Amino acid sequence: MKAVCVHEWCDPQGLVIEEVERPEPVGSEVLIRVHVAALNFPDILLIAGKYQLKPPFPFTPGLEVAGTIEKVGAQVTEFEPGQRVLAQTALGGFAEYTVAPAIAVQSLPDSMSDDEAAAFPLVYQTSYFGLVHRCRLQRGETILVHSAAGGVGLAAVQIARALGAGKIIGTAGSDEKLDLIRENGADIAINYRTEDFVETVKRATDGRGADVIYDPVGGETGERSTKCIAFEGRLLLIGFTGGRFSNFVSNHILIKNYSVVGLHWGAYRQHNPAKITEAWRELWQLYEAGHLKPVIGGRYPMDEVADAMDFLASRKAVGKIVLHW
Ligand SMILES: NC(=O)c1ccc[n+]([C@@H]2O[C@H](COP(=O)([O-])OP(=O)(O)OC[C@H]3O[C@@H](n4cnc5c(N)ncnc54)[C@H](OP(=O)(O)O)[C@@H]3O)[C@@H](O)[C@H]2O)c1
């Protein structure tokens, strides 16, 4: 089978597609014939050796796929060959076939396309965990979402709207992204390059600030967010696309009574997988009710995976980029 391979830390143009041996599912694993895989910002960090996970070489990146079950391991009873599924793969998604533990696989409703299915798991699971489990977002609360036109950001906006958030404010780095943010449920969309998000959030909340701030950017964005967070607000750390961590001032956190909350979604696989299953039940309900709709911002053939990654890194992409075999 063909697979995208990494032999040394590289930028996207260093990726190669090679013939490798097809994996076999064992025990509680399933083998999936991959139709579509989705790209995530962590893929770019991972191949460059800048992610917390550093797999041994050679490895195949790819965190989420949609396809059909090809074969099941001896202990699998809930899936059978031919079934349409999505799956979260710790690695290995950018291949013609991939194995995943059955617990990381979901069967698909007929209404969901392969593109939507591949684009669904990571960003909606992450944003749901962040908003519901870690930040306890309440109905009527104001939320500020940074990078709101990106993968995790758009998912956060849609989930916040579905959960009855009050005011939803999104930021992005270009005017082209602002309409999309509003179309997906935000009341206010800010181009942070031309407008001061701190002032706009304060104005929109009569000086109170946002109850929840969702931050995939880090650095100065996280630091400045503490200037417009509400009393008992929660500042959720999702990632560091900006390239550096934020430095928070501990006495400011104390004096203003807010919390800085971390989320590493992948850690729940090890520490509390039941919570992931619970989140799936809620996410499917929200999807079936029409509240969640993955936005596909680009489709590439798998042999153009490097260009797809460069496009995501260029900051021009919106929503999710998908890769087709
Ligand atoms: N904590 C978790 O469990 C978890 C799970 C999944 C993803 N993540 C993290 O969430 C973050 C976003 O991931 P994603 O896949 O949804 O990516 P994305 O938001 O779709 O794409 C990246 C966006 O980040 C913004 N950005 C700001 N500074 C940037 C810079 N210096 N270089 C490139 N982009 C920059 C850009 O939007 P603007 O130009 O509009 O600002 C860009 O479009 C990543 O850090 C990822 O590692 C965390």
C-alpha cells in the first residue's frame, strides 16, 4: 500500500510517498481502507520534531480518517467489513490503509460525507472537551474564540452556539475570514490586525470581559487576553500556533479571580477514555440536530500533501483541509 513517510524531521516538502507493508489488525483493532484523511496543525509540528510526541523513524503522520472497515481483529464485535466509519489514529492516517483501536472508531450516519467525517473528530472532540469539561461554559456566558476561522476555532464557535452561549466573539487575521466566523454563529468577528480585540471585547461586555477565552495561538495573544477576561473567567490553553508560550503573571490571576486552564485532549485516551465516549454521544446529538457542520476549506490529492500542509501553515486556510486517495 502507499503511505506518506517521514524518515527525518522535515518541513512538508520533505515528505515522501512510498510503498510499505499493509498493517494487520490484532485483538481489538480494525483495519480501515482510507478514503479521506484530514490535516491538523499538529501534523506540521509533528513532522518537524516540534510536537510533544516524537515517534521513531520512519513513521506515517495523520490523526483522523474516514473510510470503510476492511478487516477486524479477533476481539472486535461492534464493526464488520464494509461499514463506513471515521477513526482517530495516533499516527498512520496518511496511508491507503490504517489500523485503529475499535474504541477510536465511530460508524457514520448516511447523511455525513467522507470529507465531513474525516474533518469531524479531532476539532469537535477538542473543542467540546475544552468548553464543556474543562471550562464548564454556561448558557448565556460570553466567549472569545481566537483563530475562530481555523479548525478547532470554528468547531468551538459552533459548539458554543449550540450550547447556548450568550455573546460569541471570534478573532482572525484577515477580513476574508470574518464573514465565515459570523456565518458559523459568532455575533462579533474581529480582524486582530486592524482592531484591538481587548477593547472590542470590553466594549461588547460593558467592561466586564469574556467569561471563557479559547486560545489556540498562545504568546502575546494569551497574555493580552488576560486584559479582557471576566471575574471568575476561564482562559483555555489549546495550542501555540503563534510559536511561543504565554507568560502569565500569577498575582494578576489571583487579583482578578480568573483561571488558566490547560487541555491536552489526547491525554484522555489514557486517563479517561469513557469521557471521550460520553463526548461522542453529545457530539452526534448536536450533529444530528444540525448544530455542527464541518467547514471544508480545501481538498487535495494525497500526493499533494506537502502543498496542503504549506497552505495550512500559510494562514490562508479556513476550517479543515482534507486529503483524498
Ligand atoms: N490541546 C489540544 O488537545 C489540541 C487538539 C487539536 C489541536 N490543538 C492545537 O490547536 C491549534 C490550532 O490547530 P488547528 O489544526 O485548528 O489549526 P488552524 O487553527 O486551522 O490553523 C492555524 C491558524 O492559526 C493562526 N495563526 C496564528 N499565528 C500563526 C502563526 N504564527 N503561524 C501559523 N498560523 C498562525 C492562523 O489563523 P489567523 O491568521 O486567523 O490568526 C492560522 O490560520 C494548534 O496549535 C494545535 O496544535 C490542540
